[in-house]
Amino acid sequence: MGGPGHAHPDMIDFARWDGVQTVSDSALPASLWMPGGRMKQYRGDHHETWSEDQH
């Protein structure tokens, strides 16, 4: 990742709707990212309630 003239991103948010609550993924090895540098959307097409607001 990265290279001459390209900055490495600080964080990546990826979606793999497999229902598994983890950021482990063979396509995005942990060794390439700082701790806390990956976020995964593991569920799609659903409603969530945070406090009293539904999203």
C-alpha cells in the first residue's frame, strides 16, 4: 500500500456484511494498519436505535 507520491490513509472503513463482529479480514491484514485503523460494517440493511434516535 502507498508508494511514491501516495500517502497511506490513517483509517479505512470497509463493508463485509457477513454478520461477524470483527475487523479481521484476509484482504486487509492487521499488519498494514495501526491499532484502531480499521472499521467494519458487518451488518447491512437494518435499523439501529442509539438512545432514542433510530438510524
